[in-house]
Amino acid sequence: MATTLEPEVKAVGTRRARDTRARRDSRAGVALVSPTVIVVGVMVVLPVLWALLLSFQRIRLLQIRRLDLIGGEYTLRNYDLLLSSSDFFVTVRTTLYYSVFGTLGAILLGLAAALLVRRSFRGRALVRGAFLLPYVAPVVAIAFIWQVLLSPQLGFVNAVGTGILGWDEPIPFLSQEKGNITLFGLSVGVPTALLMVILFEAWKSFPFAFLFILARLQAAPADLEEAARVDGATPTQVFRYIILPQLMGVIALIAVLRFIWTFNAFDEIYLLTGGGAGTEVLATQVYSFLTARNDVGASAAVAMFMAAVLAVVLAFYLKVFGDRERQP
């Protein structure tokens, strides 16, 4: 009888040992993940929920200490005011222009810089270091330098333009909302200040794209390019059919990251133009609602709108490129 029950007893003991080990591993996993969950909850989730609740209340900055999130009156007034305002949609359009073209310019400059220093040459390390200066320099310092360079009174750009290029008068690059350029007898309007802040964003951010693209280029096998050149491919064909397809994944990642950061950008525009001359974006509008109008609810509503737009962009990236990564 004892001999018959012995295998069953051993099996039960083995299952209990497995269950005990599984519970122990589970507790260890929870213990390891808990600090991250707590930090994310406190630093990300709670502020987002706080802003979301504020966006549905009519509250001024002076009333923030008496805010009642439980028994307060919730309303869609903030969103109704935003979505019914033509100025808000103008700001959204300006933000999209700034984000899209700033991101595109940073990627193009980063790609050109990466291709330039891809091959070994004397002084390459120095050139690489110089390319990183716009990204590592304090934004306050480089914004001040740009203000001086573009100044209509003391700026080097206007000095060259009026003294050498034949401009009739200096151009207030950072305070002129729209200028006119005459081409073949046609006058074309140019958003001067917006164009300048887009150029500034592209120039300041291109080292980020440069580092990612250069790392991917150096990891790419050189055999494909050599085989293509042996077969008679031109440099343009090699870039289009060999190099560029290998860079699409990292370029897509850079585009999403740069778009998110540029969409939320505040320092650059505020330091250069203060949000004036047609350069007001959503981030500066949040600041304006909060400081100039003391309207906490409207400011939070704009912030929630920005978060919704970025969530759509991120979902699109994960849907398109996430599926590609999972494919064998």
C-alpha cells in the first residue's frame, strides 16, 4: 500500500515545490518592477490625471488652493471655447508647421552630416565634435547669438544683406510676421519669423538625428554598396536603393521622437520671439493662458489637446512600424 502511494506523494510534493517557486519568482518580479511603477505613477500618471480634471473646471490661478476635485463643478466650457475659436486653430496650424518642418529639416541636416563624415579623413573627429555643438550648447546662449546675428540694427546677416547683397533695408527677421519676396515679377509672402524659428529648431536638433543615422550607417554592411558599384550603379542609385532603405527604420524613430519634442517645444520660440509675429504655438499658448489670463482650466485643456495629438502620432507609429518589426 505504501509502495502504491509513494509516486503520488512525490508528485504532490513536486507540484507544491513548483507552486512555491513560482510564487517566489512572482513576488521577486513584483518587487523589482514596483519602484518603476511607483515613479511612473507619481511623475506621469498623477500629473496627467490632475491636468485632465483641471481641464473640465472653470478655475483661475488664484483659486487653485480652493480647488475641489470631488465636489467641484465640471463643465465642457474650456473645450468649447477652444474649439470655437479661430485663433486656436491658427495656433494649431502654426504648431504643425513648426513641428513638421522643424523635424524634417533636422533629419535632412543630420543625414547630410552623417554622410559627410561617414568615411575616414583627417580631422574627422574634430568635425564630428563640431556637429554636436548646437545640441549640447545651452539654448539660452545660442538663442541670444541668433538674436544678435538676425538683429536689424546690429546683426551680421543684415549687414551682409544691405552691404553686399543689395537689400534696400534691414529685415527684422524675428519680429516680422510676413515679408514679401519678388520672384520673376511676382510678390510672394513669406512668414519670416516662423521660418526663422523653424530654421533654428532644425539647426539645433540635427545633431540628434546625426548621431542615430551615423551609428546605423557604420553598422550597415559595406558589401552591398561595393557590389552595387561593381555592377555600375551611380552614387545616387547606391544611396536610393542601398543606403536609404537601411535607414528608414531609424529615420522613422527619429521623426517620431523629434516631432513629439518639437510639438512640445517652448524654450526656443519663447526666447527668440516670445510667441509673437505669427509664431505662437500650443506650448506658448498654454503659458499665455496660465500667466496672462490666469485661466488654469483653459491652459489644462490646451495641454490635453496636445497630449491627444501626440497619442495619435505615437499610435500610428506603433501600428505601422511596430508591425514591421514583428514580421520575420
